[in-house]
Amino acid sequence: MPEAVKALIGHIDRQTASRNKWTFVMLSPEQNAIVVDYLADHSARPLVALKLWALCFKHLRTDTGEILLTREEIAEKLGQRVQEISEMMTELEGFGAIIRRRQRVAGMKGPGMVHYFMNPRVATHLSGQERDQAQADAPLLRLMEGGKPA
């Protein structure tokens, strides 16, 4: 889907939520605590990493679980370099908090544009059997010692 269309859908989603004054994302308190504890204890930039984690929820597309910010947008919002954001997102992906997908873009060299999604085991908008299936398909959070899988 073209980036402009995705951005428009995300904007409509946030506007609708703003009118209703509330959005709902089912959050596993236990899984979220694991992510927060890991970032606080092991991230090279714990405070920024925790702000990044919170920012992911603020810009979460509730119907797909996609985080609607690019690395460049995150870097700008957090006052960090893109490389630092990439490293923190790699930390989050490394232990399963988020899922990274690459989408090929016509005319673009390399593996494609990175898109981030919330792991449905941590947070999801889905319910019932649909949620159960998404969580069954999603990676488990993995304990990491010093930033490396245990």
C-alpha cells in the first residue's frame, strides 16, 4: 500500500479516536512489564528507549498493530539520530516486543522499507479467536542477557 494511503488511514484512525476521546488496545500488563524492565536494565539508552516504547503506542494503528512512524520520524520526535533509533528498534525486535517487516518499494534498492508492528502477545486490538490466532503466530518474548539471547 502506498505510504500516503497508509498515513491517511492512520490519521483518520487517530482523528476518530480523538473525537471519541478514547482508544482501546488490549495490553498484557505482564508482557509490557517485561519490555519495560528489559529496556530499563539493558538498553544502552534506557530513558530514550522507554520513551520510544511509549511513542510506539501513541502511534499504533489499532486495526493492524502497525507502528505508524518511520525511523526518521521517531528520531525527530525523540531528538535522536536515526541510527540510534534503529539500534533501539533492533533491541525491541531482538527479544520479540515488536515485529519488523520489510516491504519492497518499486525503484528502491536494498531489502525494502521497514515497517514495525506491535507483537500481539504484548498489545493488540483483536479479540476472541482472531486474537488467539495472532498470538499463537507471534514470537514469544525472549530473555536476553546483556543484549544477547540467553
